[in-house]
Amino acid sequence: MEVVGRFWARVTATVPDLSVGVLLAALAAAAVLVLSPTLWRASRHAVTIAHEGAHGLVALAAGRRLSGIRLHSDTSGLTVSAGRPTGPGMVLTCAAGYTGPGLFGLGAAALLAAGHAIGLLWALLALLALLLVQIRNWYGLWSVLATGTVVFAATWWLPPQGQAVFAAVATWFLLLAAPRTVLELQSSRRRRRAPDSDADQLARLTPFPALVWVGVFLLVDLGALVLGGSWLLT
């Protein structure tokens, strides 16, 4: 029990607020990861993990049975759940993917703004562990393990202030990357390369066309970016 108590104290410990200058530097680092074509090809895998994880979490919350998640080397992914093929549960599950990374970023910004950077990193590890048991292909297994190793290394070897900086970069990355993936979605749809995208599935499930759903995704992600950014910088 003493070990558990020390661990809990470490996880829930608060760290001093990062200065605005450090937060802006973290923002710049995250922007490079998102805007650089070379770095984006690698860092986008983290967004796919968040995207498919959001599908899975909402599917379970909606009462669906999660059958497994696959992550692919081209940064695509697939979450399979069983249940009613129509209805609110299916709609919410489909809508969660492109809004998930932005909302995860918003939650991360709330924790970081409250000084819980260390707790945020351990929460990310816990979510990755839950995701790991649902992975159904080797590349997905490697991708989640590699991401988890990076986060674990930050929690284990970095000092508290270093963990806060790492958490800030990760938070900004999610907030910035989310709207970019929506823009990529619409670009693929315009070239007719994504006929079964989340937006097109939602168009078949609801009275609203796919373009409306793309707009909803973008509004949610931009709202998360603005709100999360204001929490971090004020």
C-alpha cells in the first residue's frame, strides 16, 4: 500500500505553470510536426491512434461491442464494433473519429492548465494500454507500443518541468493536428478517394450530406483549438 500511495502521490503531483514563452515554444514545436510534410508522415500515426481510440471509446459508451482495432502503415485505421447498424449509437461512433483528437487535446489542455502535466502523461499511458488489448494487427501493435514507450520514457526519466514541456507539445500537437486531418479528409473526398469515409457513412445514417459532417468535424476541432489554446495561454 505504501508503494501504491507513493505512486499515486507522484501521478497527482502538480507542477508549476509553464511560462507563456515556453508554451509558445511548445506550440511552435507542435506546429513543425504538423506542418512539415516529412515529419507529418511519421507523427500522423499518433493522430490515427487517437482517431481510432475515440471510435472505440464511444462505441463502448454507446453500448456497442468492440470487435477490434487495426492501424495501418499508411496512417489509416479501422475500428470494428457490433450492434445496431443504424441509430444514435452508430452515429456517435462514426462522428467520434475526426472529433476525437481535438477533444482529447482539449481535455489535455484542461489538465495541463490545472498543473497536472504528470497525471496527463500517465492518463495517456492508461488509454494506450486500454487500446493495446483491442489491437488486431502487428503494425497496430508496434505503433501503440512505440507511442507508449515514448510517453513512458518521458514520465520515467524527465524531471517534472521536462514532463510538463513534453505534455505541452503533445497537447498542442493534438489540437493542431485534428483540423488538419479534417482538411485532408475533404481533399480525399474531393478526389473521390474516400467513398466510405466517416463523413460519407454519416451521410448514409442521417439526413445530412457528407459535406455538412465535414463542417461539423472542422468546427468541433477548431473550437477545441481555440478554447484549449486560451486555457493554456491565459
